[in-house]
Amino acid sequence: MNAAGSPALIDHIAFLVPDLEEAILWWSAATGCTFSPIARYRTSRWSDRSDPELHDHDARISFSKEGPPRIELMEVTGEGALGAAEIGPHHLGFAQVRDVRARMARLAAIGVGDDGWSFTKDGTALVAFTERSALDGIRLEMVSPLPGPIVADDGSLLPLDPATGRTDLWAPR
Ligand SMILES: [Fe+2]
């Protein structure tokens, strides 16, 4: 068996940008895609190479309505996996990964390391990134089907989309 377990379709392709508002305008003009209102992936249980201990992470994000694969735009955050040195093509996102730790362990077994994790209170992995250099400059992102800690840009809660179980980025603000 390969490290993926089975071939997986790409849910989204992500780019790290210095200014999210500007990127949304630019990517909308260039692709014709419609981008969601800005949201935040906000957690106090983030770990990456900048600090392996759990720490705060508050990344501003926007997804295209079109897809999959959707386009994800993320704003530079912190000094690690989303730091300014990482601007540009960032990751291929795979959704509905039921056991993120097991998938990452299979990748580690073939030499693909990790850099960036988000955990629940009980230690379940919600998201994990592979390390950039392992796959020719692009990361893979494994995303659990559990709802992630995503809030509106102003910090208010967003509902879950009953169809997908994911945070509804398109909910009225
Ligand atoms: Fe992503």
C-alpha cells in the first residue's frame, strides 16, 4: 500500500500571501472565482517547527466557491509553516482524512516529514502539514472530517454546513 492508503482527490490548492484582501481582489480578477468572506483558523493548540510546544495560531483565510479543487488563500501568520519565508504555493489539501496521525505516520515511514499540526483538546489531530522540502517544494495537508476551529474575521462563531460538516464560510456575517 502507498502512503496515501488510496488515491485521493485534491480538495483545495493553497497559496500563502502577504495581504489577504489584496490577494482576494487579484485572484478574483485573474480567475473569475468568487472568494468567501475572510475567516480565521484560530486555535491555541498549534505546533510547528517555530515552536513544537502547543501555541496560539490565528491564520486569516478565504476559499473559492468554485471547486474542488477550491483555491485557498492564507495570510502570513507567525514564524513557522505559515511564516513570511513560505509565501507562494503552499499546499495541496486533502479533506475527510479520518485518521490524520495514521496518514502522517505512513508518510513519515517513506521519509515525508511533518511541519504544522492542529489538535483538539483531547489531542486528536485536526490538521497536519507535510514538510515542504520532502515533496519538491509543496506541502500536503491532511484535514480531519471533524469541524476545525474556524471563526469569522471578527472572531464571532460561524455555523456548520449540514451538508459537509465543515464550517460554513459563506454564512451571513
Ligand atoms: Fe488548506
